[in-house]
Amino acid sequence: MNHHDDKLVWRRRDALLPIALAALAPATLARAQGSVGKTVRLVVPFTPGGTTDILARALAPKLALAPGQTVVIDNRPGAGGSLGADIVARAEPDGNTLLMGHIGTLAVNVSLYPKLSYDPVKSFAPVAWVARVPNVLVVNAASGITSLKDLVARAKASPGKLTYSSGGNGSAAHITFEYLKLRAGIFMSHIPYRGTAPSVTDLLGGQVDATFTGAPALIPHIKSGRLRALAVSSPARMAALPDVPTVAESGYPGFEADQWYGIVAPAGTPADVIAKLNAAINKALASPEIAQQLAAEGAIPIMVTPKAFAELIAAEIPRWREVVRAGNVKPD
């Protein structure tokens, strides 16, 4: 090869280099630089209208890490949230796919499903603990039931006659009500639905007698007067419902059964992507706009590190395992 030919070879190599880099950019270079794609998918493992969905849609517009980036909500309900969680567990760990997880998908389901397709600790990289949401025990306003004491008395007088709804077998609302049944020594029949929204709809219509689910899905109906709130699951009263006593105040000391929600990514997602997402989420939660929106829904924003969220998940798994066993809770 003469000197002229050698120059041609190097020119060709120089021309091909940008093409080769462009081919690498969507995956290898993005991971190396700790960036994410133009579209980020936030998987909500439940139907639209429930607490998980409400919180996800409030946060989604704030999750874009770069100009022109969009965040889309992908509702994937089924198996108590396990189907959506599995999708994220198997996704490429590049920051493009996230899960709006909650107490069920990240702490309870491992005790409900013996053959769960993901491990809530090993399959995910915790990103941010978004919010703590007290559950509210409610009845139809036309029921004549005015307090938790009244509900318990009626349930004891006619075991199994009263019914309660939830977003599905093994859902957070199901587990919470089972915990209440254990503490109060009552039996009420469980009517599972495919999601929180339809379970609340039938309570409004009088097809069921009660539900004990996340405040965001209930507060509008409590404010309108169609549902009556009997008690909240948190250790202190809610600012959004200051006149509603806690379950602990109502005769069951130590009762606490709040739902919690947080965002996780597939295990192996680069630490710098996790850090950027955590900062973006915490900044959004601290903004007056989001803080006011969450407060109106009864959600309490939580701004901590990914490590602190990981510690919460690890601590909650054994706690709820005991409730699942004691209540003999079975999924669909």
C-alpha cells in the first residue's frame, strides 16, 4: 500500500467512526454517560384512578432529566401489581423504565405469591420514597354507621353480613382491612375488585358496606358528603381530615397501617442515573405545586435518599408477612 492509499484508508476510518458511535449511542454510550432516553416509561401496576396512579401522574411531568424528554404513564394492572413490577424488573437498566411501586408490590406480594417472578429487594434499585398515604376507613354516608365503634358492633352482631371492598385479593386495602379485623375481632366478607376505582364506585352505589384504602381515592367523596370517614390508619390525624380520629384513638392502641409509595428502577441501573432521578423527584416533592397537590389528596411527601428507601422496603417485608399469615390472605 502506497502513502496515497494509506491516507484514503484513514479517511474512510474517520468517516465511519461517527456512524459506529451513533450505533452505540442508544445503549452503550447512554449507560456510560448516565443519561436516559427521550421517553421514560413510568409503569403504574394498577388501573387508572387509584392512589398509585394519582401520585404517578402528579410526578410524571417533573421527572424529565433533559430538554425534550417526556415521561409516559403505562398502566399495567394484574396480580396485585406483580405484573407491572415484573415488567420493570426485566427491563433494561438504563433509566428509561421505572416503577411506581408501593407497599404491596415492594413488601406484601413476596408473602402472597410463593412463585413471585421478582425479588422486591434484589430485582430493583430504589430511587425515591415518594409519599406516605394514610388509609381511611369509610362507609356510605347513607349507611347510618357513624363511628368505628358502631361498625365493629354491627359486625359482631351479624358476623359475615357486612362486606368490605378492596382493589383486589392481596391488595393494600385488603391487607389493611384484614389487620383491622384481627385487632377488632370481627368478621366481614371481602369483595375484591379489579382496582381501587371500581371498589370505591360500588361503595358509593351501596353494593358494599365499607372500604379501607388510600386517602387520595377517597377524599373527594368524603368532601362531597357521599362517604363518611370513620378512622385513619396513621399514628396521628391527617391534616386533610382533622376531625377524623385515628384507629388507635378509637380503641386500638398502636394500630398503624399507612400505605407508602416510591419509585424503583431495574437492578443494575447506573448509580449516577439513580442519583439524578432521586434529586429530580425530591425537588419536585419540595415544590409548592406538588406539595399542595399531594396535601389536597391526603398524601404526605417523603424526601430521602435511595438508601433510606431501601431500608424501608427491607423492614416492611417481615412486618406484613405476619399479617398475611395471620389473616390467611390469598391472592387471586
